[in-house]
Amino acid sequence: MIHSSAEGAVVRLTIDRPERRNALNHDALEALDSAIGAALDGGARALVLTGADGHFCAGADLTELEDLSFTRRLRTMLDHLAGAPVLTVAAISGACMGLGMQLALACDLRVVTDDASFGVPVAKLGLMVDHWTLQRLADTWGPGAARHMVLAAQVLRAEDAWRLGFTQVRGDLAEAMALAARAAELAPLSVAGSKLGLDLLHRRLAEADYTAAFERAWASADLVEGRTAFAERRAPQFRGR
């Protein structure tokens, strides 16, 4: 189901459910999370995530019920992968859809073959992905492409991934392993610390924080001052209250 193999300090994790194009069910989700933890506990300096038999991951296995418990468990696994203190590389070929896209988004870098295809077809299923996924989707693909995939259920191709910056290397698993091997020779504390710093760039206010700020502004004395100053044709004197 999930195979783990080490080449020096690089651990390759392979999703092996070819009968479902490597779509994940509950058991595979648990196995992948355990494999990530075992690799890190074992001293891996880089991780490469890939899929068997020509596909990365076609999403969640919808032949089994995908419910909120699955979604919540998926969130903790994605956080585990995204928070790994080492370089993580997604080696993508074939289908990278839905949950597969979430796995790719959780990795630091993506190596993509020319036959790869990408999508987040939640609108075809009546589902939604969490805000973390939408944020990373827009950060890596750009806002327009993110809306194209989510709101219009458009499938994008390897050329789009390259043109829009989603992938950093055009190549196969061997290219991904070589990239990870080079990174595994770098200073671990520098890599781990830099990942933390880069992750800070992607943090956004929670919706509740934004709503509170929105309501505070609309109830503020500064709003009254701004309108008054506009009417009186003078510069406003804002107090932050």
C-alpha cells in the first residue's frame, strides 16, 4: 500500500494502489502518515513522495465513504508532511487530482513528467477542500489557475504546471531523487529554519480574524472621521480607534 525505501539519506515513499490509480482510502492515509513519521524518526534528510504504475495519486478513494472524519484525518497528515523539517519533493506523473493535489501542495518542490494532469474537481462531487488547500493552490499556481481548477473543474496539464510555476523541474522519479540527494547534503538546521521562514510568507489571517477586523473598522471613530473629513474637504486625522 505504502512502500518506503532509503537511498542514503533520502527516503522514497511510494503510494501503491494501482487498481485505484493510487487514490487513498482510510487505511492508506494512516499508512502514509506512519511512513512519514518513521522516515523522519529514522533520520531522513529528504523525502520523495511518488506513486506506482504511472500515476501520482488520483485523489480520495470514493468507492469508500469520504466523510468529515476522513477529511479531519487528512488535515493532520498534510500538516505532518508540510511541517517536515527536511526538503520534501513530489515526483508526479499521470493523475494528480483532488487529494493528490493536496499531497503535492504539501511538498516543498514538485518534479513533473510530461504526461501529468492536475485538477481539484470538488464542484463535480459537491465537496469542498479546506482553506489551507485553496491558499496553497493560489500560492503555487496563481489565483487565476486556482479559480479555473476549483470553480470550473478544469484539468490542467504539465505544460501549464511549468508555465505557471507549480513545478520546479520537468523530469521523472530519477530527477526527483537526484534533487533530493543534493538537498540531503545541505545543512539540516539551515534547511529546517528556512522552511519555517518561508512558511511564514504563506500564513493568512483566519476568517474569524478578518471578520473581526472588518466589523471593527465599520464601527470605528476613524470611519466617522474619514467621512466627515471628506465632506469638509480636509485631510482626515485618524486615531486608530
